[in-house]
Amino acid sequence: MLRMLGLEGSDSLRSQAARLGLSVGQLDAFLAGTPVPDDVARDIEWTMHLPTGWLDGAPGEAPVEKAVRELPRH
């Protein structure tokens, strides 16, 4: 998802956090492995126009892997 934000011009942690409605500290903690609470995940999905549960990923697939797999190929 951060790659998607970067492609849209949000290339700093501060701008990515702002786009996601998070503080820089929250985003930094999530990137370090702190679990994302369900209500925060749903808010992020809504903000990014993603389907509910998208951040949960498929069984055995990390959300980052899903995000990269779903990026449009040029």
C-alpha cells in the first residue's frame, strides 16, 4: 500500500501517514510489526478505497505481498 501511495506522490513517511489518517508514530509502529487494530485497518481500507478485509490478506499471504501482486503491470 505504501508503494501505491508513493506512486501517487506521497513518498515520505509523514505524507503517507497523513494520507492514511495516521500519525507518523502509528505508521512507524505498524511498519515495525505492531499489529494494526481491526478498526484502524477498516479506516485505512475505506480511505484507500479498498475492499473491507483487504489488509487482512489471503490466508498465508501478507498484505504487502498482495499489494505488490495487485499492482498494475506496465
